[in-house]
Amino acid sequence: MDVIKLETITIKEAIEVAGGDEQLYQEMLDKFRQWLQQQSHLPQEISDNRLRYTLLSSKFNFEKAKRRLDLIYTLRNLLPEIFDDYDPLSKNITRIHKSVQWVPLPTLTPEKYRVSCFKLLPDEESFHLHDILRYALMTLDIRAKEDTVNSEIIIADYTHLTLGHVLKYTPSVLKKVDLCMEAYGMRFKVLYAINAPPVFEQMLALIKKFLKPKLFGRIQIVTTGIESLYNDLPRSILPADYGGYAPSLDTLTDMWRAKLMEQRDWLLDQNKLKVNESLRVDSVINPDDLFGVSGTFRKLDID
């Protein structure tokens, strides 16, 4: 099976998208590394690629970049239900392919945005949000290593959405999703919800409580068919499932699985990089505050 190959943009283009120039980029990257060296609780093996990705996704906001970097490696301790068993060969990762397809597409839009497709499959029993989030974060870790694109468009196909799916969107899980989105710094331009059944409105009511209003406002329910998106998204980059000329979602899923297997050892090594809380002093985040008062929110998981 061929491995997915991502079209990306140059560092120079990414710097311009982030609102900087090459001098500012180099100065802030050096400053970021120096700051990291002063944070004894953070792993010092963090790569320049991760620093670059975090800095650019933060649009050169240094305080935001510091918080996001710390948050990534803090969550790896706080959320073992997501970050343990961070292995493409694990049964949990194998299981998600029965319930969803999550496919960052290889080709960019003319505006240099990355389009990702999320499609629910009929197997509701195999639908577990922790597993799906783990898989999505694996693909994001690969992209932080190889990709410089941070502007995202999502096509979410809810044809098979049921009340059973919606009931799995518990407050605890949604809070974890929100924190991971913050840590990885994804910049969503729009989420197109297609083939959404009436129960989708109930799911929207749930997630509205956890998404920032600006992000929630970028959810567009498409009621006129996928064809209405062709003016915004070239058919040349879309999978065949949606009338495009790219390979099918099944084929692209297999290509992503091959990519994760190619990077398996690297993913396992990366997941060993976590904070040492015993060394944390005056850091940019307080882990106890992330889930509510003294971390109690995390204990409300009722999955």
C-alpha cells in the first residue's frame, strides 16, 4: 500500500500566513528554544519541528505558543485514556476504522488550506471518542513533523449519526477534545456538516457549550448536497466518494494507516515525552485548573 504524501507549503509561505517575516521567525524560534531550556519540567528532546509548528500556529504570539507547548506534554500525563497505548497497531486504533474515517486529504486548496474528511460509519458499537481523538492526534503529530499547513477545512459526513452516537459526547469527553484542540493549535476556517439527520441538532446543542463562539460560528450545515461545495473546494482534491477526482476515502484511509505504520517507532518514542510534574515551578499553566476546580472536572467522566 502506498503511503500518504502531503502537499505542503514552504516555511517562507507559512511565516507569511502567520503574519511574520523570516527575521522575526528565526529570532522567536531561538527565543522559544531558550525558554524551553529554562523549563526543567518539560522534556528537552522536543524537536525544532514541534517548536516551529507551535510557534507558527500561534501566529508568533509567544505566550500562546508557550502555553500550547506545555499543554501538549502535560496532557500526555493527564489523559492516559487517550495517550496510553499510542500505537498504530493497538486494538483501539484498529477498532476505530469500523466506526469512522478520518482523512486529512493530501492536496491543498488553492488558498493552501488542508481539507480533512470525517465520516461516520454504521458500526455505532465501535464508536469511542477517546479512540477517535487518539487517532486524530497521531495524524496531527505526523503533520507537526512534516507539514507546515495549519489552516483547516473539515467535511463531516453525518449520514449514519444516531442518538447513540450523540449520547457518547459527554461533557468530560468534550472538555478533553477542547483542550487537545487548544494544545495542537488547529486553525479551523470552516466545518461543513453534510448529510446531517435531525438528531444532529442535539449534538450541536451539546458541543456549543464547549466550543468558543467564533469556532462554533464556523460550522455550516449543508442542506443542498455536496455539489454546493464545489465552488469553494475544487473537485480535483476531493475523494471520489464526494464526486471528486482524488482516490476514495477507503483508499486514502489505507494510505494513512500505512503512514502511521511507517512512523510507528517515532510515534511511540514521541509519546514518552511528558512533563515531570515534580519539577514544575511557576510554569505557564496550572494542571489542576485545566478541568475545573482542582482538576475535579476530569473525574466526571461518565462514558
